[in-house]
Amino acid sequence: MLLHRLADHLEVLYGAAVALAVVVLLAPAVGGMARRMGAVDRPGGRRHHARPVPRLGGLALFLGIMVPALAFLELGQETRGLLLGAAVATVVGAVDDFRGLRWVEKLAGQVAAATIPVGFGIWIDRFTFPFVGVHELSPWLGKPLTVLWIVAIMNMVNFLDGLDGLAAGVCSIAGATFSVIALSLGKPQAAVASAIVLGACLGFLRHNFYPARIFMGDSGALLLGFSLATLAVQGLLKTAATVALFFPLLVLAVPILDTGFVVARRLKHGQPIYAADQGQLKLDAMLQRSRTGWQQDMNPMPWVKSSQVHQTDRAG
């Protein structure tokens, strides 16, 4: 059944392929531009890479998402809201990558980006609870809840971006899963958009595996978090299927758990939750592996194959 639906909507595959190609081709050029602009992560402090690595990889991801989206998505009201919000999220992240933002400025930019799709009609208007059925939400509750959801996922992916290829790898899995679920639920537009995110992430991984030649930076992390959170609302949470309540949380379990661990740890030690440190689960796991003498080629997960990590400054 799913294969039949995929055969009827080949734009799902075409969108992913175009996104992959665009990011693979543009990432080196974006990296060169970032070097000339001085938007690089230099070794030292919390940073464990051996040489300066350009940030702003999110610009390549943005173009990789925008080009196939304009080609394969119907430019209705919700799609326009998704793309416009993605542009704002990318700009906020790029400014932070280039000159840095205070946490309150960054949060304000994230809220601004999150309110755009809500204004264009993408908001959680109902939930389906097991044994209870469909529960309608009023706009005064559903719209703020949607903004909170989008901002939360943006920050979760941002916290997750600390190992070469980790954020892009997790987001590619989420994009693939969302695409399959949306297609099975009869949401072809959400399936195409999710597949585009998948293709963009896979293309970026070509340059982001250890040792990374470019980092996605906040521009990429906020873009991917925004895209996945919005697509979860558009393609899954707005359906009457019971599965829609659980799958977004299940698919995004890694960034959710990672962020929860970080926030709890910082609150316990009296640290501001927006300050950068080396306390994430991903880093603890990698350092433990390095202490036990594991070799890089013994790791079955390629996006966590190195005990060397990079950790960019986090302002929120």
C-alpha cells in the first residue's frame, strides 16, 4: 500500500534527490564564503577539532530545502508560511553564527520564526488521545502551544549539534520517518517536504562526517529544528489518527532526552540553561568510549564515529 502511494507521488523521491544534490554541491562554496567572512570555529577551549572549521552550513541546507520546495510543493498558504518561517529561522541562526546574539535576542528570533507558520494556518487544532478520542483545541490554546512546540524543537536540535554529523544524522532519520508516516496518512505535501529535509541532511552529511569540513552552525540547527517541528504539526499532529500523538515525540526522542538531561544537569548545578558546556549525553558517551579505548572504525553509527567533538558557543 505504501509503495503504491509512493509510486503515485514520485515527487517525494525527486524532492529528496534534488535537495541532496543542491547541498552536496553548495556546501563547499558556503564553507569558503564563511572562511572569508571569518565565521569559523577555531580550535581551543571546548572545541576539540584540530583546525578552524567554517560555520554557516545552514545556508547550504536552506538552499537545499528551498529549491526543491519551490519546485515540488504546492505553494499554498501553509507552504508559504513554512518557507517564510524557515527563512527567518535561518537568518536568526546565521546572525548568531557570524557575530553572536544574546540569549534573549536569539529566543525572540525563534519566537518570531515560530509565529509565522501559525499565522499561516499551521497550528495544533486537535489531538487524538487513546480511549478518549479526538479532542479539539481552541485557537487561544492551540496556537501558543504550537509556538512553544516549534521553539522547543529548534532549541533541542541546537543543543544536539555537538558531534560531527550527529544533528544532521538524527534529523535525516526524523525526516525519513515523518515522510513515511505522512504518506501513509494521506498527506503527500507533508511527505514531500519531509523527504526534502531528509535529502538536505544526507547531502550535508557528505561534508559533515568526521572530520567535518563544515559545521551547520545555529543557522542549520534552527532551520532543521523549525522544519521538523512544523512538519510534525502540518503532517502528523493535525490528523485524527491516534498514531499522530506518539510518533513526533518518538522520532524526536534523542534531542528531547538530550535537552532534558542538559537542562536538569544545569539546574542541579546552578548553571544558566543557555550556557555552553560539555555535559550533553552525546559527549559523555563519546568521552566514555575514548576512555575505554574504542577505535573509530568499530563504531556502527557513522555520525558518532569519533571521540573528537566540536561544541560551538550556545547562547540560548
